[in-house]
Amino acid sequence: MGIGVIGYPFFYRLFFLVPYLLFAMLLLTFCKVSFRDLKFEPLHFWLLLVQLVGSVLVFFAFYPFSKYLAETAMLCFIAPTAAAAAVVTGKLGGSVPCLTMYTLLSCLMTAILIPLCFPYITALPPYIDIHVNRTFLISMLLIMRRIFPIIVLPLILAWLIREFCPRLHTKLSNISGVSFYLWAISLICVTAITVKSIVDSKNSATIVWLSALVGLVICCIQFILGKVIGEHFGQRISGGQGLGQKNTSLVIWISQLYLNPVSSLGPCSYVIWQNIINSWQLWKKRKKDAEAQKDKAENI
């Protein structure tokens, strides 16, 4: 993240590589997933309910103060789970199949919810958003078209490789740890484009900082809620990552399509907040593992 911030004038130009990096790292991650473990669980229902109800509640909670902030808070909540969440979940010791299934479900929820609700939201005062008038089906297909190549396609390809190319599957499974480093490279590019968006923003400093603060608050709320709900079902890590780690690039694009572009500032800042939390979690996990190995060595 530090590299992305410092070198953003260069690294933002490499942002076009991010979809390919996400595809590669998910393919490697999914090669270690047993497709028999991909099933709907009660945890998924409660996380989807939080995504649905939470996005409505935060919008109307912020709406009396500012429609800009209401939209930015809603985007942070309604965003589907990030593709990279499966990689981080695996590193933290969570259930990758559980998280993978929820990622697919949350993407479907987003694709249905946004074209269904946003036309009404854009018509609310004090300003009317100007957006292209599209039918529900066309809007849903547009969103799914951006999701399918990054999340669904590598899942299908991993299954085909497992079934028809077992040798290749074994090789890919053995190097699945590379996915973490691909995520690190993509994080540099995503951070760089986020910093550039904020630097180039023509909005007042007050709007930028308030949007960033809203992004931080929503980020913390979702990680906490996800962990609390996940712990109830024995999936604390998967719950936290599923609800907290978001595909912000999708909702930033959606804000350009449906809402006022100012609303994209919150999701932009969300990228930084969620990855600070991820970095802290990974550091804490590594420290815990190192202490466990030390205790084991001393006992021997």
C-alpha cells in the first residue's frame, strides 16, 4: 500500500492489469477448493440479509445530513464481496469454500438490488441524478458482465482443470501460495488508482474527508458484524472477510453509471481502510503462528 501511495503517478497506469491478476490468483485459489464443499449455509443467509438491510438503513441514516454521504455509505454496504477475499481468507485460516459461495451469492444480490432500487434513489431530492435509463434486465446483465470474467470464469476453469487435467491441477494446487503475491501486486495498483482519484478530485476537502470518514465507519461496522455473525456459526474469519472485504471497483463504476460521481469517494477510501485491516489481521496471524511454533519447539 505504501508503494502504491508513493509511486501512484506510475503504478496507476498499471491498473489495467488488475483483472488479469485477480483472475490468476482466483484460479490458483479455487484449484484447492473441493467443489463438493460449495453449498449454501445459514451464515450466507444472515450475511446477505445484512448486506440488503444495511445498505437501506445507512442510506436513510445519512440522507437527512447529505445525499452525497448517504449514497457513498450505501455503496460501501451494497458492494459485493471482493474477489481477493478468498485469498486473504485462506491466509487467515478461514474456510475458502464458504467464502467462495458467499462471494457468488453477494454478487448476485448486488446485480439484482442495484437496478431494482437505484432508479428510485436517484429521483430523491435535493438533486436528481442524471443517468442512462436502462431496464432492470439490461442493468443486471451489465453488472454481471463485469463480475463473471473475474469471479465465475476462474471457478469454472478450476473445475474443468480438476476434472480433465489432473496433472495440471496438481501443479497449480502446489503453487497456490503465489496467489497471495499476485494479490499484493494488485493491491499496489488499486491503491495507486485510489490515491490518484482522490488527488484529482475537484470536490472540496470537506467532502473528501467526510466521505473517507464514512468509508472508515462503514468498513469497521461490516468487519465487526461479519465476525460476530460468523462466530455464531463457527466461521468468524469467513464472516468477517465476506462482509468486510468489498469489490469497491465495481461500485465505483456503478456510481458513474447511476449516481453522482461524488458518491464514489467513499468506496475509493474503503479500499485503503479494508486493506489496512487486512494487513493488521495478516500480521496478527503471522505473529500468532510464530509464537505457536516457538512454544512447540521449546516443548520438544
